[in-house]
Amino acid sequence: MFKDIKLDKVFKARLDKHLDELKWLYSELYHNDQQAFDYFLCMLHQYYKEREPDLKEWDEARELVPDWYRGNEMLGMQMYVNCFNKTLQGVKEKIPYLKESGTNYIHLMPLLKSPKGRSDGGYAVSDFRQVDPELGTMDDLMQLTTECHKNGMSVCMDFVMNHTSDEHEWALRAKNGEKEYQDRYFFFDNWNIPIEFEKTVPQVFPTTAPGNFTWCEQAHKIVMTTFYPYQWDLNYKNPTVFNDMTANMLNLCNHGIDIVRLDATPYIWKSFGTNCRNLPQVHTLVRIMRMATEIVCPGTLLLGEIVMEPSKVVPYFGTVDKPECHMLYNVTTMASTWHTVATHDVRLMKHQLGQVFALPKEYVFLNYLRCHDDIGWGLDYDYLYQFGVNEVRHKKYLNDYFCGHYPYSDARGELYNDDPRLGDARLCGTTASLCGVEAAEYERDDAKLEKAIKLDVMLHAFLLTQSGIPIIYSGDEIGQLNDYTYHENPEKWDDSRYLHRGAFKWSEAANRRSNSKRPGKIYKAIRKLEKLRAKHRVFDSSADCWIVETYNDHVLGIGRYYRSEKMIALFNFSDNDETAWIDEVEDYKDMLTNKKRPAKAVGIPANDFAWLITSYK
Ligand code: GLC
């Protein structure tokens, strides 16, 4: 019983701060199940006790500076362990490269045990307590996080909480007919209820894994599988599931994970007759998890993966008083960026950024151009309608553009989960290939290559201009191209996301200091921008940001101001040279050349950008 435990002082102080709310929310969700709540509290205390002294020191330091992740210093990189350097030990060996690349935050893609060939890139976990043996051991993970911390780097890892693999122990026992374990999932005796569910629940993988339910031959029942058929949805209405999964998360934190990426967050609560997305109970669960980390390991951040339309994303920050996630992916800005590339029209982006700029500065976004997933065209169509844009036709245009189907497009992408019924295909490809680098190199067209590299670098400059934490997708820093080998691999060929999940090309990275080769050109240009970002406080997340009117629909203008530094950033999304018709009174310098450059009627070459800065001191 929790009341019989002699509590540590620090733990008690943190718990006291949250106990009322915690108890209230937990009781409401779990119908006053006192036994489950007692178990939950004992579990929290156990993980607190087990936490290494070094990590506790970090916790205390970060508690003193709760906004430690909100400055302008953070720079992330996300990577698959096997693609980057084979194993966790291998990643550790490459810490010098990561540091040279300015990275102080690494996101290691799923690395826990997962069945070969039925793993959804590691997102079907069969053991939350074991690293995939091909990648290493839990000890290796601990060693890697320790080494990262010594080098001033934080480590992020996925916590795949919506489902387990159908080879997870719970699933195996459920297949064997153990009712207790079937109750941890959603099991049905016949199709009556699943068919009703299908009427209101959309599909995540309409072509690669249609439907939300799968027949389980062994149990002779039907099981809910929102993602792939081998990813069984967990039933969070069962408090045992929540208690054990929270324990699994805290176990990762106790292995030195600083940032927990809550995979597929919106899906974790299912309810008959709804779309099973973003239900109020999801917010309760996330809020409880936030309190759990604040009690056990307050140095840890929660990163929500909310790939949803704009209005659904921001609520996952919770409120300033009752926060949920510390950070969220800026998925709408990401998708709008690629829309802007394909249309050369910045009006949607201005509208989108205007909304982001209006949010409280406590809300931290993770900004990115590409990640391991497809680009879904979740744009603000309500806004686009006024320009006569039709959603289905527009998605088709974007997909055609990025698959290089137009003579004026050098992008090389592939469709993902093409659903002809809804006209809803999504898109895959690396940043460089989508910017035209691949086509230019294939055609050996130097002028084209220059143009493609310009676009690639400009997009990174735009990424780095945004408030929050920029995350580079490993390989993008050297302009790595698509990897077509997945077409020959039966375990991967039906999932085009593998197009941009190729092995990191160390042979290309070796050219990162070259002035003439593509990897060097991109790497050096991005590094220069990153260094400027880290040096200038105007990039701090607390800066005021606004849209600068350029009177040119091809040129995006962003203003930033923080503690006497003011910056005007201009991005030309057109293939032609353009002018930003601005007229700012101060004396500006070009940040890249350090030379004077008036912020008046600024000419910007095609696909280029300008970073202008002034200081009031
Ligand atoms: C997230 C991951 C994606 C995975 C899915 C199911 O969206 O980013 O790669 O397929 O969750 O776990």
C-alpha cells in the first residue's frame, strides 16, 4: 500500500504539488478504482527510487531552469540507429560527427525489440524492456545516453504507446485465450461491432493496411488494429494497461532518455461511435503522464506526435497552468512549406505562420522539413478555398509536382498510401531529392544542381528562422538522395517511406568540407546558418515574431525581435529573381556577409533568401 511506504523528501514534495489533480483525473478516468491508483503511486515511487543519482542531478538542475529547452541553442537530428551507424555502440562512436554538425539533441528512432519484417520500422514493439538485439542492449542504451549527456546532448526516444506488436507477451497470452490479456486490447467475438466502428473511424493506411480490425485466427476473435494488422491497439480503459505502460515509459527515462516522443498520441483512447481521435480522455492521459514525469523525472520532456489538422494540434500543449506536452511537431508549417515550394505562392504560409506567432511563447514547436514519415497534405483548406483551391485537386497537383510529373518540376518523390477513393495520397522523398538535387545530378546539369542546392539551403534557412527546436533529418545535412533499394526488399517494398530511410552515406559525409561537391556545399551552408542561429539571441523562442509584408506573393517576410536585436528574414520561393518591397528604417547588415545591406526594396535571387539584422544598442 502506498500509505505504508516511507517517502523520500524530494519525491513527496513533488507529489504533494500534483496529488489533488492527479487523484481527481485518475479517479474520473478509472471510475474511482482506488486499488489501481494506489498501485500507480507505488510504481511512481519505485521508479523515483531506482533513478540514478546522475540523472537526479540533471532533474534538479533543469527544475531550476525550467525553460532550458526554449532558447536558441537547441539543434536536433533524428536518425535510425541501423541506418546511421549500425548499432547503439556505433552511434556512440559517431558522437564527434554529431557535435561537429552542431547537434545537441538526437532522436533515436524506435530501437526496442520488434519482430523482423513485421515491425513498421520499429513501431511494433514486442518488448519494451529490451533493445532490438541487432542494435545492442539496454546497457548500450544507458552508455550512449551517459556519453551524450557528457557531451551536452539530450536524447529523445519514441514511446510507442498506442499499440504493441502481436508478438508482445500480452498479445501472445491473449492469442492463447487468457481473458486478462485479451482485456488489454480490443477483442470482439464477431464483426457486428467492428463493422459499426468502421463507419466512424477513418483509416491510417488505406492501401497498405486497410481497415481498423484484424481477424486473429488463434484466438478466433477480431482485434482492433488501427495501424498495421500486427500492431494491436491497447485498451487504455483498462487501468492496468495505463499503469504498466507508464512504467515502461519511466523505465526509458531511467535509462537516460531526456525527451519522450509520444507516438501516435491522438489515437490512444477509443470510443464507439466516434472517430477515435483526439478524444478528451487522451488529454487526461497525457496530463497524467506529464505529472508522472514531473514527479519522477522532471528533467524529462514530453514530445507529442500529433499529425492532425491545425486546430487539433495546439490543444496538446494543454494550458499554461495545466500543461500536457512540452513540445509538439509543427506539422502544419512543415506541410505548408512544401505546398509553398510547389505553388511558389507564400500566402498560405503567411496565414499559417500568423497563427503560430499568436500562440503563447511557452509553447515550443519542433520544426522540421522532413522526418521518417510521409508528408500528409494537412493544409488549411478553409483558408485556401477563397482562392478557388479544391482539396482533392490540389493534393493531386502537389503529388504530381513532387513526383516530377510536370516539365517544370525537378522533384523526385513517390506516393504513399494512394487512396483513389478520397484522392488522398501522401508523399515520400528526401529533402534534396524533392528539391531537385537528384534530377540535376542524374542529368549532370550543373546549373540545375546549383538551383536545387539553393532551394535546399533556403528551406533550411526558413526552418532555422522559426521559433522552437529545429530538427534535421539525418542525411539532409549532406543532401542525401532517395534510396530506391527498398523496391527490391519484400519486407519493405509496399511501404514507400523507406524511400527516405536509406543508410547514411558516410562516403558522402567525407566530402562535407568540399567547396565543389554537393555534400560540402549543403553541409557548409547549413552549418553557417546554424552557427548564426546559436550566436544570436534574436532566434530565442521568446522573441516577438511577425509577418513582414513584402508586396510580393513569391517572397515570404518574417520579422523577429528580442532584447534589442531585430531581424528581417526574406525567402524567395519563386524560380525567378524577385524583390521584397519592404522599407525598414534601421541600418541593417546581411548576417551572412556581415556587410551593410539596407532593408529597402531588397532583391532576392530565385530560390534564395536574406537574413538581415540590426541592433538597437
Ligand atoms: C507514428 C510513426 C509512424 C508509425 C505510426 C504507428 O505515426 O511516426 O512511423 O507508422 O506512428 O506507430
